[in-house]
Amino acid sequence: MSKEEVSEGLNRVVLVGEVTSSLVTRELSDDSVVSTFDLLTDIDDGRVTVPVSVEGVPSVVEIGAQVCVIGFVRRRFFRSGASVASRTEVVAHVITPMRRKAQVRKAIHSVADDLSAFLDA
């Protein structure tokens, strides 16, 4: 991560949880595919469902799967009837099954490295 990238701030997310919805895919006007699903995570006050979107169709996302998601938070605006609505979601860069511990550790170390670079800038 370059100093230019960290000077504006840092937006990285690590989620670990259970996929609780079927993968929904949609084709965009540029012929790319975006998929969405919900991830149930545990916090101190209980459980929270987080909407996740990802480019393409990830094969590891199925209901009941335990996964680690690395990405960033985005608020997306869209038209809904006559008004404009918004949705806050996590955009995934990496989705790894929790059973692949070495890959999960590598992804989390990458986020920690980004945070360290941000703190050192």
C-alpha cells in the first residue's frame, strides 16, 4: 500500500460468519456479474446480518457455509420507484472458507499490513 493510498483514510473489513441467504446474481449493463448474499456474524450484543456483494459468482458461498470475508464498506445509492434509496454493504475482495485456515490467516495478515502502513504514514 503506497503512502498516497493511506493518506485519505483506511476502509478495510474482516467478517467471519455463516452464509444465511442464497446467492443472488445480477448482470450489469457492462455485462459484468455482481452477486450478493447475507452473512450472519456474532457481536457482543448478539448476532448481526451483514449484506455482502462481490464481483462474479463465488463458488464457496452456499447457505450454512462458514466463511471469512475481506473487503470494504460502501454505501450505494439507487432509484427505487420515484425516490432514491441507499444500502450499506460490504464489498468483498476475498471470500475464504473458514476450513482453509492458512488462507484465512494470509488474508487477515494482509489487512493487518494495510493497517500498519496506515499507522506508519
